[in-house]
Amino acid sequence: MSNSKQRQPIKKRPSSTDFGEIGSSGLVQYSGRVQEDFLKFLQGDRGTATFREMADNHPIIGAILHAIEMQFRSVEWSVEPADENDQRAIDEAEFVAGCMQDMSHSWLDLLANILSMLTYGFCVNEIVYKRRLGYKENDGESSDYDDSRIGWRKMPVRAQTTIDGWKFDDNGGIEGVYQNDYTSGKGRVLMPIEKALLFRTTTKLNNPRGRSILRNAYVPWYYQRRILEIEAIGIERDLAGLPVAFVPPQLLSDNATSQETAALSAIKEIVRNIRRDEQEGLVFPLAYDPDTKQKAYDIQLMSTGGKRQFDTNEIATRYDARIAMSVLADFIMLGHDKVGTQALSVSKISLFQESITAWLTGVADVFNNYAIPRLMRLNGVEQSLHPTLTFTPPKNVNLPEISDYVSKLTSAGALLPDESMGEWLRDLVGIPAEESEELR
């Protein structure tokens, strides 16, 4: 056989198994209810309630979520045409951009609702369409356009506390979501996945519930919460004193009568409920033991004196740092304990913004893979003209470092100032563009 001739590979015909799925993702779910987390009290409704408590009650977690929301709101979004040289593609991009601003709620409010996926791991929004037939007074289907095309009416969030389960196909694919909302009178309803947008922090195992970014903060949050509860009780006891009640021995004996047992229970309740507030006061029987001539009943407040062996403030601060570290937001702690440098804060904020950019990319992907293609198909637009939703990532500009860097390069002759560099610097720091000669 000549060396110039190469052996042709044998083409194998595909079998039926090549086009199907044999295995599964391994997601732990029973009757549509996901039980993936190994802690049972973080599964389902209990987990949803726990993450809500963490987000609503903890100051550090609240500050982190607020910082993320402000970053989301500051991002600039745009719709890019599939082909910048095709007027039809440009028109479709303008159409989608118009639909984004023609909903009954603002685009920023929609993003704020989608952000709830960070707390709970996922967010479900239902897509409601409308025919664009112009302005209609007091009508939810009113539109700024009258081209009769189908647009987005709204994308309302479906509260995570009302999500009751998921519908899976035989291979673990998500076919729909069950919502259990008795307050609206609809009861348990199934929303097909084609009618919804599912935003998730992660798609691991195709888990429709994603994974809360607070999951790794749960352990430090749990222990900190209980330590602070003990601290509050200890402070109250230090201020009020430790109540001690003295009662006749008969009340503590095994042969105490029912009346004596009831009296002892009442005294125990009084001791447990002693508080120093505007309602403070105590009525106690004045009786003397006939043998000892001492008071048969008495109550005293014993002071605890001295400092505690553990500094609860230091412990709480340590847990705050761990909670912030779990979401790459420990830069929030810089300066509070007189530690940290400017350079360190810049690097930490940059890492935090990279994670925000990843979440923004996930949001954009959902729109580009599902929302926009569905809208285009309803309007009969071919796939080659489908536009793409894009965004400008958040910036963390260190002006002194950039100015020093540019100054050194220009001084060494390695970089010459020109119009393009000026435009880049203006855009980087947010300085308005220079007016042209014609406008002066």
C-alpha cells in the first residue's frame, strides 16, 4: 500500500441508544419535591423559610444583598442585532429593546425580583404576552406601540414560598413548576416551563431549586444567632440580677398537696418572668416559719459580678467575617476592625464584582436562550434574525493606580496620548465625551 494513501475511517451507523439517555443526573427528588440538601431542615419549605430569615434579619447578609442589588441596578443593558449590516436584524433588536421598556413594570424592578434567586437559589417568573395595540386607559395590556405585534406584557415573579414542586420528565428534564397559592383562590396549579423563566445560581444536577448563595453561611449564622441570644439573656440577667426564690420545704416534698404544687408552679413562673422594665414589680406572700421565725417565702436578686470567660463580641465578629467570606464579600468588614488596606479592598471588590458578572451572565443567558427566542417565534421571526441581550459589567476603577500607570507609560514614551485613549479613559471614569468642533 502506498504511503500517499491514507486509510479511511470506517463510518459506524448510530444505534437507537446513541440518541437516548440511559443514565440520570442523580438529583434526589420524590414526587417532584427536591430533597438534594443533606440537611433535612434546609429542604423545601423549611429551607426557604430559613434562607428568608437569614436575608431579612442578619445585618451583614442584608448589606451584601443590598450591595449586589445596587450593582445590578447600575449595569447598562442593551440588545445587539444578529447582523449589524442587516436592517431586518437591527429592526428586531429595536423591537426587543422596546418590549423590555413596554412592560407594566420596569426592567429594573424585574431585575430586583430575579435577584431573589441569590437568597433562595432560584427564581421563577411567568411570561405574560400582549398584542401591541396602542394606548388603552386603565388597561394592563396598554402599549406604547400599535404595530399589532406580540410583546411582553409582564414577567411577574412567583414567590419561592409558594413553589410546591416540579414536574420532571423520565430523564430528569424540567417540564413545569407547581405553585400552591391558596391566597389567590387558585390552589395548586401547574405552570408549564414554556410559560416560565427559571433563573438559578447553578444548574448542577439540573436542580430546579439551584443553590442559595447563603448555604455556606448557614453554619456561622446558626451559631452566631444562638450565641447572641445567650448574650442578650446574660446581659438582661446581669442588669436584673439572678432571681432566687425561697419556699417552705413542704412545697418541694413528694407528698405536697395539689394546692402546694400549684403554688410552687406559680412561684417558678414568677422567677422565670422577672424583667427590669416599666412593668416591673412583684407581689409575694409575707409568712413566717413557726419554728425558725424566718420568712417562709422570700425572693432575692443575686448579682453575677465579674467578666465572662469568653468575649462574645469577638466571636460574633468572627462569624460575621465567615458569613461575608462565603459570598466573597468580606471587603464589607474592612475598616470596621482597623484592619485591611486600600490595595486589599480593591482586589477583594474586583473578585466580588466578577461573581456579580457571572450572575448577570446567567440572567442574560436565560433571556437569550428562552425569553427572546419564544418572543421571536410568536412573531414569526426566523432564527437568523434573533437579537442578543448584553450588558456592561460593573467596574471597580482605581483612579490613582490607573493615572500613575498611564503617566509612567507616557513619560517613558511607551504610550502616546491619542483620541482613542482619551475616549477610553473618559468612558472608564464616567466623564462625558468631548464636544466636537461643530457643536462649539
